Amino acid sequence: MEVRVDPLVCEANGVCVGLVPDVFDLDDDDELHITQPRPPAELADRVRHAVRSCPKAALSLDDD
């Protein structure tokens, strides 16, 4: 699985950061960074939930 963010759509609401801080991070300029684009299997369900929970649908998954 690979997680991606569309920076043109993301409003840095931080929902994903709250759900999976090991994978998502907001910097001081409120830009979202994916710190683990290919998260470990044990985080897969939480990452999927974060993607579904994004209020702007700015996150996507490419399941391998």
C-alpha cells in the first residue's frame, strides 16, 4: 500500500495526523507530509480509516 496526498486539495485539517501520527505530519506552515508513504502492515487499517476520514478527500491509497 502507498498513501498519497493531493496538496492542491488538502486543507491541513489534521484529521489524518490525529488518527495516524506515525504516518502523517503537519509542518509549521500547515503542509501535510506523509512520513511513511508505504506504512507497515500493522498500520494499514488505521491508514485506510484516515484516508476515508479526510474531510476534503485529499488522500488516496494505491493498494499493491
